[in-house]
Amino acid sequence: VHSHLAAHALLHHRGQDDTDLKVSYRLLDNNTMNDPKVDEFIIGNTKDYTATQVHFKDDLKLFGRQGAALTKLLQIDDGLSDYVEVEMSEATLGSMTIAAKAENKVALRGGVLADAIGAGKTVVSIALIISRLEKSRTTKKLKDRAASQSAANLIVVPPGLISQWKDEFEKFVKPETKLNCVEIWNIKSLMNLTVAEVADADVVIVPIDLLEGDKRTKGQYLQHIFQFVSSKMGKKAVDALGHQYDLAKPPPLFRHKGVNEIVGVEGVWVSKTSADPYGGAQVSQEKKDYIGYFTDRYQEIVNLLRSEAATKIDRKTKGVPIEFYEWERIFVDEIHESLCTTKGELEESKEEKTNMGVEEFTARNRGAARELLGIAQHDPAKRPLRARGAIYGLTGTPLLDSESRVIELANMAGGTYLTSMRSHWRRHERESGRDNFLQLWLEPTRSRMYRRERNLQCCEWMKKGMQRDKAADLDVNLEIRHYRKQMSAECGKRFVDATPSAIKKTAYSTMPPDYDENQGQDPMGMLKANATLKTRQNALLEIVHEIADADPTTKVIVFADHSFGGYKSAKEALGGSAANLDGLDNEAKNKVLSFYKDVDATEADKNRPRVLLLTFSECAGLNLQMACNNVILYQPLYSWTGHGGGDPKVEDCSTELQAIGRVYRTGQIKDVVVHKIILAPPAEAAADTCVDDWALKRNESDEARQAATNAA
């Protein structure tokens, strides 16, 4: 029975062949099982692969390591990379455990290119597209070609990278290739495109938060999907979805509801106890139900779009939702972004919306990305974004510091099944309070053998389904400058006043982990004061002026965090001397960013702001090395909790590496200087270090750096 239960998890609703399915079982003595040996998560490299070359524009070539990475991706693309999916089912019988195992050999349907920042993940992806372009274009010649069969490679990117990806294609692809690249900025640009224009393209680039929409089109795309299906099906759509369901008013995209979950709970969950994974989170059952309802309705409307409504769609139809198409292959840039959200970010976004009229979290809504990628759908062929070939993720900082994150990433990148995914308590469900996780918590404690198998499968997939090589050594230097500045007496007083009364005497030397929450000690006030002190603002202006005095033509990138008001403080200090992306739609964001990617081309360019202020969340994937060689980090990053239960210091280290990597990367011809503002206690204080020194040491540790990149 347990062998069949394990096999059922591998095959049910996943569209998998069972030709190579094997089942086995064994009896274990609970008293003699050793604790499982847990291996480190190390991503595989391409040292054993021969490089493949492609013909680029102007005789540009891949580096050897890039060509080897291309070879590995081509093997996955051709279905030549095998992986054995494993699941187990167990039952405890007194002092014994029966452990059944099911194994199914499959071909990987995707993978993750996790080369170091600046190593050329984009160019390797372009090389893969070019090397398979003629094969992709044969789709256009099929006699019985369905309207939904697109010859295009779908590129799903953070909103600020749409133009950058198109620029990269123009840089590397020969003009005679006549690459047809279509950009979909939002619902408005989609409405102007026919099925023929999308289906006959070679590349289609879309923002990953399409369901959420940008500033101009918030929520309009989601509404369009439902209304489009309704216009094609009429009453049949209402009948299919239920008589009480109004297609004219689709369910709005939900917001995350962060919770501080208990990590590592085993055994049976007893509601409203200390072992409750929701830990007293204020999430109503109505909200839990709604999030499940949204996913269900969204999937239903996608199914109808591809079935009943599809009969009314031809090649001349305009504004057809992207979920209608079957793509040649799919690339998801900065795929780790869809795995990451903290409760603290949610609280910060609410505060920023109140103080600034800007809601940071909305601009990068993880819910929109995760629903579009179909995280809850077991069968990749039924997900909102589907591909005939493989699905690839790109990330320079994968942040795989827990098994659950590896399991989820494998699921996103092609639907690979890793042990325990059937009851994997997905991060999004933890945050929303959705109840689907109950199977896990109501099952008996996992045996040591099961936990070992789960770890082994995660490590095996990271070797076969992922690839990471370091970037080429640059011919320029990277200098990290710690710009230390003592607080003024007034700022020191404000800092101390923001600490709980019980620790005011040791305010400078008491770090956030030392605050005793049981005694009502909350570091939030201290952290907010520290991030917004006038001394920090003055330090920022001093650095900017020093850089401008040394080179008036250079452009400077300032990264600040919304956490605790840091971004607002930096924006206030810089005033009109800096550009930012606040309140802009996707197209306008790309226009602003394009100025900071290149040196001045016109006289008008020279009159534009030389400083660009970005949030850390806006840094992923940007190529700013051609015009910028100075980066300012307004404050050391500090997160309350890790994303989805991860290690916060690892994630903060990763984010800072991403920010530095926007400028320190291949193509940089000048020495790069990273200025980190570090505040010290005022002169009259007994202490000589403060919270900034503690956060700096935490984020720059070798341990955090290795865990952030999963590099050997």
C-alpha cells in the first residue's frame, strides 16, 4: 500500500510516463537508525563539459566556461539529461517503521543557470536561442498549426529589464538573422498585438508582474483575461464557472499576509498551541479561503481560454492573453525573486504607502509572479505559462539555504519533483495562511532515512539541473570603502531615545538579537532612528560631492532599503539631484534606466541628474557597468527574518552582492568603488561601535557569502 502511495505522488496529475517506475520497501528499526548525514547545497559546474560555440555579431564569442554552460543547457533542451524522481511513504509500527520508495526516471524539462553575477547568464541564454532558432522557426511551417502554437521563446523578466534584454539581443545577434523580438510592457501593448504577431515572433519579452500590472495598468490585465473569455464563450463561460460567478468582476489579485511561522515543527499540529505553524498570526479564515479561491479561479479561466474560448480565436485576433500560447521554451530571469518575501517587507510597504504614497511591495508583488509561474499546478503542461521545450531560470544569487527552497526552485524550473514535494509547505501558503499544508503536519514524524533521502535528492538535482561558474577575473579593481562617520550629539540622543528604557545605558552596544522580546524590548524604534539620522544623510551628500569633484561626468548609483525608512531618508537628502523610479510604469522605468547604462551621447544627457537612487529590490539583473563605477550603499542591510524561513544574514549578503554586481561585472573598464555608510556613536559615548558595525560584519562574513551563492 505504501509503495503505491509513494508512486501516486510521483505520477498523479503530473503528465509523467510510468515506463521506468520502480517501487520497493524495507523495514527499519527506529532504535538503530542513525541521524541523517546532511550534505551542503553546492551547485554543479561545467568543468566536465566541452564548450559549444555560436556565431555572434561582430565575431563576438562565448568564453570557454560560457560555451560549456551552453552545452549543458543543450543537453537538457534535447531531453538527454536524466533524473530519477523519488518519493517515499512511511508508517510507524511500534518500534519499527515501514518505508516504501517509488523511483521514476525522467528527462529534465528545465534547469537553472546560476552563474556568478556578471558571468554572462543572459548571453548564454541568447546563445541557446540562436543555436535552436531554425528548429523553433519550423513551427511556423506546420500545416495543421494551432493558433496557440508560438514559435517564440518567452523571456519573463523583472519590469526594469525589458529594454535591457532587447538591447542584448541587438548586441549579439547578427542583422541577417532578422530576429523578431516583441516587447509586451503591459496590457495596453498586448491589446495592439495579433495572435500572428505573437505566434510568429522569435522572442517575446514580458514583465513577471504582468498579473499585478504597472502604475498605469494596475489590475487591468487580470480583468482582461476574464472578460476576454467571457466575450468568446458568453453564457457557456458562466455555466462552466458557476452561476453565481460574475465574469465582469474577476477576483482581484490578493496581497501576501506574512506570518512568523514556527520552523522545524514535527508531529501532529494542535491548533492554537505553541506548535501552531501560524504562531498566532492574524489571518482570518476568510482570507485563507480567498487565496485558495483566487488560484482555483485563475487556473479555471486559463483552462477555458485554451479549450472552449480557443475555438473562437484566430491569427487576426488581438489582445489574446499570454496564457493562451504554448511557447517554444521559457526563460525566467532573476527566478530567485519569486521565492523571496518577508513579513518585514510587508510591514515596510504599508508604512511607505502611508508616508510616501508609494507601495514598494506592490511594485514587485511576489503573488503575481508565483501565480503566473503556476507554483500550485503539478503538471507543467497545465500551468499558465507552458512550453513545448524546457523552462530555464536565471539567477546569480540562488539563496538555496533550505531544502524547501531547493524543492520549490526545481518545481518552478520545469516541474521536477524532489522528495517530499507532495506535502511541501510552500512559502506562499505559509505567508497567506492557506490550509493546503495540513497533510504534512498531520503525518507522523519523518524517519531519519526519509530526511536523508530528501537531502540527497536536493543535492542531486542541484548538480544535474543547475549550473554555476564564476565570472571571469576582471582587469579592474574592486574597492570596498567603509565611510565611517560619528553621529552628532543630537543624532546620538535621538538614537538612544528610540531604544527601550531598560537598555538605554547600553543602547549603542546592544544589537537586535540581544533585545528580549519577552521583556517587551523591540528594536524596531532603534532601527528606524538609525536608518534616518541626519548624520547618515550628510554622509551621503559628502560622498556624492567627493565623487562629482573627482569626475563630473560619472554617474553614481545609490542603493537604499525601504526597511525602517532608509529609502525615504536618502530620497529626502538627495532631493532633486537624483533620479528614481517611483510611480513610473514599466516603459518609463526602462527609459530612466537606459540613461544610466551608457555614457552621455548628447548635450541633453549631460544636464540630467548624475545620481540614480534605487531600492535594493530594483537592483536585480541591471547592467550599469558602462557608465557607472561608483556605488553607494546607504545603510547595511538588516532583515528581521529570512525569506520563507531562510537565513536573514544570507539573504542580506545576497542582496548587497546583487547591488555591487550591477557595476562590478564584465564590461567594466574602470576601478569600482563601493561606499558603505557606517555610523558610529557620538564622540561623548563610551562605545566606539554601533549597530551598523554589527550588520556590516554579519553581511560580509565568508559564511554568508558562500551560502548566498551556493558555490563550492
